[in-house]
Amino acid sequence: MASSKASIFSFLPLYNLLSASAWAYVLYQVVTLYPKIGQPSFFIATKDLVTYVQCGAIIEVTNSLFGIVRAPLVTTAAQVASRLLVVIGIFQYVPEAENAHKIYYITLLSAWCIAEIVRYMFYFFNLVAQAPTVLVVLRYNMFYVLYPLGVGSELFIIYSALPLAEAKYNILYKYFLIAGMLAYIPGFPVLFSHMVAQRRKVMRSLNGDKRKSA
């Protein structure tokens, strides 16, 4: 049992490093490929890659479920589910969605990639040693901009898919997407307030450490 736990925890740094690298590759595509080919070619070329990378986050839900990590299960599952709704529910099932072929796809990927690179690298360093101060500051401050940007982009993309969802499948799929959008109403404040509370705690601790070392 002890060796099994040790193998699980030795996997976590590798998982976080690989996840950060995967999102860094997606960001690289945004920076290098998008200016060359534009939309809708960029969406068509990258939607499957983004889907695969995001689906990797399902591992985080199972880690939280089985207590491998201390992340709250409800907030972790809610955030992963909202993104799966976009990458599977829209990118795979309704890829014709108008806003997926516009700037909203770029703002979505930019917000997701930057947030995830910082988050996974933060976790990686905390598992192997200690996260650099600059990474801590970025982790607990950038969400003020990136989280609303990402959520807004998600909602615009889902909304543009509603007529197509009904025409391509049936009205039940349209209602499913609407239900997913409505879930953001209670979900966004809960997740955002959770990050604000975490930021307050971490930044207070960080400022306390600075005063001690001064």
C-alpha cells in the first residue's frame, strides 16, 4: 500500500509538468499558427488538439474524488465540466458554431492556456520543492482577468451554437446546452469567490513572510 501511494504521488509532478507543456504547445499554436492561417482554418486545425488536452483534466476530478489531492471535488468537477461542455459539446458536436470561428476562440484559448500553464507549473514546483514567488503572485492574481475572459468566451461560443444544435440534432440538445449556460449563474460566483478567498489567504501569508525576512 505504501509503495502504491508513493507511485501515485511521484506521478503527480510528471502529470502537472506534462499538462503545462501541453497547454504551452496550444498557446504556441495560437501565437504562431493563427496569424498565418486565420479563422476558420485555425479552429479546424486545432479543435481536436484542444479537446484532447482539456480532456486530460478529467484526471484531476478522479484525484480529488479519491483524496489524492486536496482540491475541493465540487469546484474541480464544476470547472472541468464547463470546459468539457465547450470542447466536446461544441467543438466536436457542433463545430459549425459561428463564434468558434471568430475571435472568441482565440480569447478562449489565450485565457485557458495562460491560466493552465501558470496553475500546473505552480503545482509542479510545490510538489518538488517550492513555487517561486513570481509564480505564486501570477497564480493568485491573473484570474481576475483570465477567468471572466475565459467564461465570457465560453458563453459566447455556446450561445452561437444553440440554433445549430436544434437543427443538427434536436431541441433536447439545445436545451442541454441552455442548461449548461444557466449553470454558470451559480457556478461562476462560487468558483470566483473561492479563488478570491484563496488569494486573500495566500497573499496574506506571502506578505507575512516578506515582513519576517525584512
